[in-house]
Amino acid sequence: MAKKNAPAFLLKKKEYKKEFPTLWEGCDQLISSTPEPKWTDLTKHAITFSECAESK
């Protein structure tokens, strides 16, 4: 995964829950509405983050 000007990094399934707040920082709505993030919801999280970024 890569964010703006930051270098890309490998996101591992087992580390998704730990990396979740850092990965989606900037969209407090997504972070607060997902207390137990699941790897299987990654696509939904990406779409929600995209919509959150567009609304700013």
C-alpha cells in the first residue's frame, strides 16, 4: 500500500487491525465506526475512505 508521498509498504493480513488507524488516518468517521476492523472488509474500508476524502 502507498499513501501520497510516503513510501509503499507491505500490509499483512495479521497486522491489519494494528495498522488500521495509521492506514486510514484522516477519516475519523471510518476509524470510529470500525472498532474491530477485519481484513475481509478492506475493500469497504477503502471505498469509505475515498468517500471521506472527497467530502473534505
